[in-house]
Amino acid sequence: MRPMLATKGTSVPPGEEWAHEVKWDGVRVLADVTREGRTRFTSRNDNDVTPAWPDLTEPPLGGRDLLVDGEVIALNEQGLPDFRVLQDRMHVRKATTAARLADRVPATFMVFDLLRLDGDDLTDRPLVERRARLTDLGLTGWQVPASYDDGPMLLDATHQQGLEGIVSKRLSSRYTPGLRTPHWLKFAHRHRLSYVVGGWRPTEGTDRLGALLVGEPTADGLLYRGRVGSGIGGRASAALAEALGPYARGASPFADEVPRVDARGTHWVEPVLVVDVDTHHTSRAQRLRQPSYQGLRTDLSVADLLVDPQGEGH
């Protein structure tokens, strides 16, 4: 079975017929637990990913069988769910490696839907009933996150807390496996933040500037935060190349190590120019996810970013 998927929403729906949940920045999985106590995790593409999560396979209801939908998450250094933290774990299939990573990167299974219980298929029951039965189960080892009736409040709260966003679900909705439905609506936060350019990479096979390597200025130096290629069209590429030209240098300006895949072919520059980047995250201390270049900030300096940690213009 493949999980039910949400449609991208434009505005949070009001009214009592909707419930709202935190959108977790993790790995979507279905967990199937048999009466014999075996737990099997499957991915969005119906692949068996059980070996990756040995710390989550203990049956949460003893000998009762159930099928649930949820998300595996792990916390970053800021205490926020972060997909990138899970990347070392999600593709592991060797038991010894999975166990070692589980000790180093503990995971949590956030369960938000109940699809089968004691042999009864619940997918045709309304969400309000499925959620009520899930909440009453008292799962051991897995967590059932709260559901809220005030969507705009939750959207604002998740924005302030640096979470990924929210999902709004129609309480009367049935569970339709593998389908993207308008009865579930997702709202992901994006934020415009400022970063310092430390290098650039050409588009493959050309000498045209195709991506920037950016970082966060700190008391410990410029810390690498990621590579930004989206949003750099022809005009932006030419303007950036001209602006960065006078600042070429022979070595990386970043105080920490740049991943080899990003450093390969990079032209390093003095860290003096500031750019705006649109990203899913609210803190520059996090590695960029799905970043998009928004423009060169000639009104901001590196010193400005040290004074204003968010680096947000008005």
C-alpha cells in the first residue's frame, strides 16, 4: 500500500470540518504490525525500509495487529525536525550499520493515522473516527502528535518555531491509498534569509556561473550552509559573475569543511558579498533545503549579518 498524499494549498481552510497538524520534516512511512509481533515499514513507493529503523520496530500494542501512517523524524542541533539528519539512515539495509546509526542519530515515529486495527480495515471510515481511535490506543514507543482546530494559529506558531509547516485535513475524509487528495492540504513555510557568498560553480560544460556556495558569518568564521543554483538565470548569472570577479581567491573562505561534492570545480571568492536566499528553514544555522536565489544585497554587509542574525531586510 502507498500512503495518501496531500495537495498544495493556497489558504488554510476555516471551519469545524477541518483539523490541522504539524507538517513534519521527515520520512513518510507506513508501519504494518502483525499479531506475531513483526513490524514492517514501507516507503511512499511501497519499498521495504524496515532495516533502516531497528530502534522503531518494537510492537506498540503487544500482540495486536495494526497498520498506521506516519513520519519518521530526527532532530538537528537546534532541536528541530530536519530531513537532512535522517539522510545517513534512510537508505541503510545492513543491520550492524543501522544499529550503529540508530545510537548516533535517534529517530522518532510520529503516527498521525490509523488504517487497520485487529484485522478491521478503517480506510473507509472518516478521519475524525480514525484519529479518535488512534489517540485512544496508547501506543508505546511511538508518538501520536496533537491535532488542532485553529489552522491559522498553528500556521503562525510553526512559522515562529522554525517548523516545516502544517497539513489541514477534512474530518470527513476517507483514506485513499496512493492518491493525492484535495481533502488534505499542505502548507510549507518558506523564508527569505541573507547569506555571504564564499564561492561559485559554473554550469556543467560551460564557464557560466550556475550556483553559489553560501555561508553564515559567525564569531568562529564563515560556516558553510549550502549551494544555491535555483533562481540564477542568464541575467542574474552575468550580474553575479561581474560582482564576484574582483574578489577571486585561491582557497576556500569557509571555516569548516565544504562537502567534496560541492567543492569540486568551485571558484572561491573573498566573503564580502551578501545575497538573499529563499528556503524552507527559518534559521541560517540550518543547512539550506530547496534554496532559491533572490538577489544581491548591496545594502547589507557581512557585519550587518553578525549584528542581525536573521539578516532579513525590510
